[in-house]
Amino acid sequence: MIQLERVKKVFPNTAVPAVDELSFTVEQGNVCVFVGPSGCGKTTIIRMINRLVEPTSGSIFIDGENILQVDSDRLRRRIGYVIQQVGLLPHRTIEQNVGLVPRLLNWPEDRIARRVAELLEMVGLDPAEAAQKYPYQLSGGQMQRAGVARALAADPPIMLMDEPFGAVDPILRGRLQDEFLRLQREVQKTICFVTHDINEALKMGDYIVVLNAGKLVQKGTPMELLSSPANDFVKALIGDDRGVKLLDLTRAESLVADGSIKSPAVKDCSCFIDALQPVKMALEQMMKHDTDSVGIRRGDEVIGALTWAEIKKHIHRISGDEG
């Protein structure tokens, strides 16, 4: 768990804080996405969490421990860091890049080799083909995958991701997002994810922190932001098509009410979709199977159901807010 308490950052020779009295918590195992316009403090926040930037005031805690009282090198070895520019060392092979932190931690070479192969497979790279290549020999998408593998190498409990998919084309970006969500289901890291793209934030986040001029404007689930934007700034950030975003970007699991697994609708379901798939997929399955309910699975577990009436209710509420 990551906690920020009244964190402030004022850079030298500037009067306006880059981050201004910010307080929030990132729960263990969740993806918390920071979104907002350029210069709102998103990157500064995650750079303070791994102490590449020191806060001017306030406190940051990881699992109850004040990070300012932890050796910075030891702290960073517990945190995976992925940036838009990937950050792979160009003069080292992919195997050497991915195994960098384990070697700093003095892992045995056979353990490093197993870990590298495991991670490359996990992110969709063939170890036999990719391990001995240099970064320039990979495509942009492959380098992004290798960057994620390197961040996961020492199995850190926390990952910081700064615009990790921003440098690739939209189609590949969507695929990388999908792969990352599936990977997160397996590894269950606590993740701080920076983006300027509200669509990416709605898709990737368990929770979203909306920032403007270094201040927290709203924190909530994608559903909470779509249905109850805090003010005109958040409404403008989301856009006029909130109902469409609900269908296309919100994960099905976000609309499954607590306890819905006990609902008779689950027993009546003739079709199912994965919890990470968008609500739009639930509607497509309803039309395809001529039914008004779709079961929601997380792996092999049925976690609930979505009905046409529930989806319509959410769309109507959002449209009503817009009206």
C-alpha cells in the first residue's frame, strides 16, 4: 500500500507548486491511474514515490514505512519502473536488461536465467528469439514488453508506469493494454500508472486520480467518474460521450454489483464474458444469444452477471447527468 500525506513539491526558481498538498492512498494489488493535462504533476508524483525527486514537504509511506527513512537504492530495488521511452540499456542484450536488478541483488546465474525466460514468455516474447537481441533489433511494441519484463524481474510489490504505451501506434497500444491487464490479474502488483489519455485511464484503472495544477480534483473508480464527475473540469476531461465510454472502455467487472453472484440472473445466463472485457462485449453477447443477461467470469470463477436493465440504468444515469 502507498500513502501520500499532504505531499508538496516546489521546484527551485518556481513559485507555483508542481504538487500541492496531495493526500491519497493506493491500495495493495490495485492499479491507480493518474490523469490530467500536461504539467499537472503526474510524473512528479511517481518520481517522488521512488525518490528520483524529493518532496518539499509531506510524507510518503510504503506499507507503513516512511520512504525518506529508507536507503534510496534499496527502495528502488523494491519498485519496478517503466517509462514511455522504455529505458532499456542499448549496449546490453534483452537478457542482460531484464536480469539487471536480479544481478544487483546477487541472484545466482541459473536463477536469473530461469526468471528472464519466464518473464519474456509472460509478456509475449520468445526467449529463444529475443533474449540475445539488442533493443534496437526489436520493434517498439517488443521493447515495451521487454521494459515491463525488466520492471517485474525481481518480483517487486510495486510498479510505477509513466506513459508506458504512449510511444506506440493506437492499435498496438490497445493490444498492450489488454495484455497488461491480463498480466496484472496474474501478478497482482500495486501499480501507479501515469497517462494523459482519459480513455486509457478508464480502461486500465481500478481507481483514477484526476489532477489539475498539482491538486487532486477527484479520485474514484471509472464508474464513479463516468456517472458522477466532480465538476466541470472532470466533465470536460471525460468528454461528451460518457455513455459511449461506459460501453467501450469500462470493464464488465466494474458494473457487477456486490453480491450479484446470488442473483437469479447468474443461473439464467446462457453466455459469459471475461471480467476484463468491456461492457460493450456484454451487449454484443446479449444480441448474439438473444438474451438479456450475461455472466461475468474472472478466470474460472463466476463473479456475477450483467443484465440489459442494469446497463441501461447506468447509461440513463450518465445521460441524465449530461442533460
